[in-house]
Amino acid sequence: MITRRAVITGLGILAPNGNGKDAYWDALINGRSGIKRIASFDPSPFSTQIAGEVKNFDPCCFIDPKLVKRSARFTHFGVAASKMAIADAGIDLSRENRNRCGVCFGTTIGAENDIYENQHRRFLESGPKAGNRFTSTEFTPHVTTAYICSGLKITGPNSTLTSGCSTGLDVVNWGFKMIKQGEIDVAIVASADAPIFPFAMTSFCALGILSKRNDEPEKASRPYDKDRDGMVISEGGAAIVIEELNHALARNANIYAEVVSYATACEAQDVYHVELSGQTLISAMKQALIIGKLREDEVDYICAHGNAIPSYDVAETNAFKAFFGDRAYTIPISSIKSMTGQAYAAGGGFQVVATSLSLINGMIPPTINLDEPDPLCDLDYVSRHARRFPIDTALINSHSVGGTHAVLVLKKCNNVVF
């Protein structure tokens, strides 16, 4: 039986601190935050007035202006990031069997603001006659998958996932499995969210999970720091091109990383609270390494969830300590959310893009704003400045509402063309 391997060959990203892989990577390794005072609406009435908004983005550069007008911002991010990833991969889809190409897109918030809320407001004001014939399809999360498929003329398997903040890793797993199983040779997997609008901010503020450091936006996201006071929400999109290894080598593709394994587990206890022992994350990490046929001592770097909610940071730290033992103190770990904020579905995609670039460049992005670590978060969280460090195997973890933990393992590919 031929063993099929899945490798990452293309990266596309729209993030608060940089659009495109080069700008994004430059911001990460130089510790530049994308968190600012909210500009898309007046945030004055809110207890939290800051967020990570994508800047200098024109969706008309990627999508027909007529379609832009009727579609939602999360769709714009998903389609644009996918096209950026295809361009980065250098793959000519006109020469591919498009039935052997697949698309998976993920989102959490979807079009609640751009489409549903605005159209619902029109309905309340003017009644049924105000209905728009595009509304029923445009607020459906799967519409972005449809836009990606139609824009790239991909006719193979396609799907849409929504699993909270672990979605960005889950879509990668979809492509990984489809390639390993031989169903496709190329996967475009993307995730996007645009949760920065008044009603969403109202609900997040009411939940009490957001930082109120309004006077210092860039310093607000402080994973593992003793003075952290909550997370910062953000928006954006990320896309990854995954190919079967021999398919990538046949066209002399540049290879960022190999996708080795994935695992997920759920605490199944509470929708909002996290289990502090970290036992469920331990279970997911253990299963991911078993699937990837890896030992604990082979993990060189962890790109952590690190969202700066105090209980989450502590639970994550406890899991790393329990699983890796004394070695946990020697593994470099960092949270890019200190610079990007929490972009929900896109957050995992942000991590995959960052980790792919870390593997190629041998550089670990810092956890900025970690000025004085919480005594309960005493691991090597690579504070303040980037660190040059050779990485062969990297573990990425994410946490989602309801106690879901996802773990993805990437490895430097042995057959790299770079």
C-alpha cells in the first residue's frame, strides 16, 4: 500500500497586523501588534473599545465588485485568502484535474452583521417588501465555500465547518485526511471571521471576557502575563494549499511543511468554563503524537492557543506540564494572539501560517506584552522578542467553546525544494 503524504505549499492571509505572508511574518517576528481602537464604528458606548481589524483591504481586488456588494466581509476574507494561497503555491489550476481538487472553508460568526442583521433591520422597518433575493444564500456559511469553488473552478469535494476557535485547525485536518485517503491531490482550506460589529461587541462585553485596556490597545492582549485582563477579539482570514507530496514534487513546488497528524477531544463539562487540569488537552496531544508516530521529546516548538483569558492560560500551562513533564520547561512556546488578537475561526489559520513560516525560517515569533509572567504560567513562553531556533516538529493547539481542544502537528518536510 502506497503511503500518501500531505504537504503545505501555499499560504494566504489577511490579519490585523499584516496582509499577505511576507507582511504578516515581518510583523510577527518584529513583535508588531495589530490591535487598535475600533475604526469601523463608534466604540465609545462599550466597555471594550479595541479590536484587531484588518486594514488596507480592498475585496474588489479579488472578487467581482458586483459580488462584493451583495456578499459579506467574512466571505471577502475567505475568497481573498484562498486566491492568495493559490498564487503563493504557484499552482496552475488550469492544468489540474479539478475533480481531484477540494475546498473546505470554516467560520464561526458568518454573515451575522453584513447580511442578516442589516437585512433584518430593513424587514423590521419596511416589512416583507424589503426582502433581498440574495439574503437567504449570503448569510449561509457554505456560501463562501461556493464562492471559492466557483472562483477557482474547483469541481471536487467541498465542505464547510464551524467548530468555534478550533475551526482553523479542523479545515486543515479535512484537507489532510482527504489527501491521505486518496480522494484528492490538492486541497484549499480556509477559515475567516468578521466579528467586529456592535451587537457582537455587546455580547462579548456582557460575557466579561474582553480586555478593557482601551488606552493601550497594542498592549491589551497579554497571554500568560500576571496583569492580563481578558482577550481581544479580531477578524481576518487565512488559507492553506495542501498537496499530496509527489504531486507537489512533480511540479517543483516550494514546500513549507508536512502535515503529520491531528487530534481533537472535548471536556464535555461546561459551555463557558475551562477544566483547569488540562486533562482533555493532554488527551488530544497524546492522540496526535500516537497518530503521527512521534515521541514527546520530538516536539521542538508549541504554537499555543494563549488567548489571555486567565483560566484558559493556566489550563493550557497545566496541560503542557503534565504531558511533557520536566521537558515542558525547555520547549519554546509562544502565542501569536498577543499580536493578532482572537480571530475565532481564522485564529487557527493564523497559527498554521505562522508555524509553517517558523519551520522554514527557523524563527519563533514572540509572545509580546509578557512583561511579568503569571506564577502559574511559568514555562518558556518566548517573551517580547523573536528567537532563532531550529524547528523540526511543531505542535499547534487551539481551544473552542464547550471545551473542545484541537491539536495539529506539522513537521519540516524531508523533501523540500526551497
